[in-house]
Amino acid sequence: MSDLYSTLGVSRTATADELKRAYRKLAKELHPDLNPGDKTVEQRFKEVNQAYSVLSDPETRKRYDAGEIDSSGQERPSRGFYRSYADAGMGGKYHGFDAEAAEDIFSDLFGGFGRGRRAGAGRTPRQRGADVSYTVRIDFLEAVNGARKRIQLADGKTVDVNIPAGTREAQTLRLKGQGLPGLGGADAGDAYVEVHIEPHRFFTRKDSDIHLELPVSLQEAVLGASISVPTVSGPVSMKVPAGANSGTTLRLKGRGTVDQKTGERGDQYVKLKVVLPEKPDAELTRFMESWGKDHAYDPRKKAGLL
Amino acid sequence: MALLSLVEVVTAIRDEGIEIQQTEVEGFVQQDWVIPLHEEGAYFFDEADKARIELIIELRRDMAINDEAVPVILNLLDQLYGLRRTLGEIRDAVRELPPDWRSAFEKRLSNSLGE
């Protein structure tokens, strides 16, 4: 066996405290019962244990340092670790297979353990049908508001899929029992439908919020106005405050889509974009010439671009 | 395998070089960390109980796990060993499957486990 100090990873001058800390760290890492199935830790744990039992006692440490005892002294009797009993099926009272605890994992497998698992013994093996996957493309608004969508399955059957409001891109919906049929009276598999959402002409979506860039006229922006704004649930009236600017963002509370985790509705954010008249207007040009002389301002400087 | 009385289990553990008091074992039993057979007012420990006592001793003494944390660790370990048993059962069941089902199962598993 190698040097006891290097087994613990400490120097020969380590204090009792340093020895203890090194030993605790290694014990936590190497204890066989905390590493079921790892055969290599047991030998290392034994070595570490033995090294510490020699070095933690000042008397035996002194003798070891003086070369009076070698590193293999004080062999401890071998012992059984808990893991060897636990893995051999003993100690079932501590961790017997609890069908209820695993219900979430096994509920759709063989109808759950403990219920009828034995019933199939000696007959055709019960084998749940395989799962199948599909993809479906849906409109932006169908995903936002929810919809029923008819899709054709591999076997030619059609099935109506309920797309819940707030469905996200690449979300997978499970159609229970719509996969391949099972064997021996077992359940059919499930069909998984991955949803892909087509982008919208003017709405975009971030989580449960909807974003929209809304063009407004110069006079609406300067003077303020009450205007009609499209939302995912139809047009609503919105007040544009006087002096609104390009980039000003207004919030329409509760006009987003449903957050599937919390069940709450998001908001719609309306980002204004001031748009000048399409054709140059002589009167506006004249007004700007005279107004601009006395009201110079530099938005680029304010934006830090200069 | 013979069951050990409280005194016998304490002696057997000491013989393996692990220092322990009888009152400690009684404390473990009272807190249901160890569940020996209880008959006619006496406790009887099997090998698994004994190994579990040694584990608890080492958790507390060698790893400085305090008494508040011991049941947390035991609970997680019990779940871990329970899962290992379940996995063992599943492995045995898979071995009994027809070869093509078995290979489909193994393929599916190695895909999802990224091997």
C-alpha cells in the first residue's frame, strides 16, 4: 500500500484538523453505500479509512512516521456494506418497490404495476403498442387562441386535435391511445403531434405576450388620438398620448395569449411608428422650414450616435 | 441467517472496529432510521439492519452529517436503492423478451441515453 499521507492527499506535516477535513471529504466521496454499483470505491474507501485510523491517533502516527509500523498495519476485519444487502434484495422494508411512488412513470405501462401485471403470465405477453409522431402546421392565431385541427394519421384515420390556447412553437401534444395497437390486450401506444406555428403578417409573440408595430400619422403622434388597434382577439380602441414618438410602446393589458403554466393571459405591446404622408406636402414643407429655424434638435446626439 | 439482539449487534459492530454505544442504536430505532424486528419487547437485527447502523454511524461521525440531515440522506438512499431494484427487475424482464423486441428496446434506450 502506498504512503498513508498521500492516500489522504495531505502533506506529512498536516495538522490533526487538516487530516480530519481531508478524511471527511474523501469519506463523503468514496463511501460505498453512497456509490451503489461502483466497485472501485470500496477498496479506496478501505485504504482511506485505514490511513485515517493510523494517522488520527497521535501515538500510532508517531510510530508510523518513525517507521515502526508500516502502512498495512492494523488490518481491520472485513465488513458488509449496506449496499450489498440492499442490492441483494434485503432490507426491502426500507425501499420495497412502491407501485404508488412510481405511478407517474409506470401509469401507462401495462396498466401500472401491481394491478394485473401477473394476470398476463402464461398467455400472450402483453406489449403496449408503439408510439408514433406527427407534425402539424398551424396559423399564428390558432396557436394564440386555440383551435381544433384535423390531422390524418399514418393508417388513414383522421383525428381532431385540440390545440390549446397559448400553444408554443415545437410543443408536443399527446393523443393518448392513437399510436400503434398493443399486443395481448395491452393498450395502444400514443400519438405525439409536434406543432409548428406559421408566422403572422404583423403580430409577433414572445412567451404569452403579443407584439405589434403600429404605424401612426404625424398628427396622431403630435396631437394624440384614439385609434383602433388589431389584437389577437379582435380590434380594440387605444388612446395614443399627445407627443407620442416612434418607438413609444403602449401596453394593452390582458390582450396576449394564455401562459400554459400559470393560466394567466399575457399582454399586447404596441410599438408606435410615426409615418409621414406618402406624398410630399407643400404646406407641411413650408411649415417645417419656418418651424425648424427656431426649434432645432439633434436626436442623433441624444441617442449617443455622435 | 441468525438475527442479533441489541447487545449482540452492538458487540458485532464494535468487533469490526466501529465505536458505538447501545443508546445510539436505540436512538436510531426510535427515529425509525433502522427498523429491526420487534417481538416481545425485544429488538432483533438482521445483517442489512446492522450494515445500515454502520452506515448511519459513518454518516454522522466520518462525514459530519448532523441528525437533522440523516433522515434526508436515508430517504434519498432508500429511494435510490428502490429504483435500483426496479431497474434490476426491468433488466430481467427485458432479458426475457423476444430478441427483436429486446433489440428495439435497447436501440431506443441507447438513443435516448445518448450512447
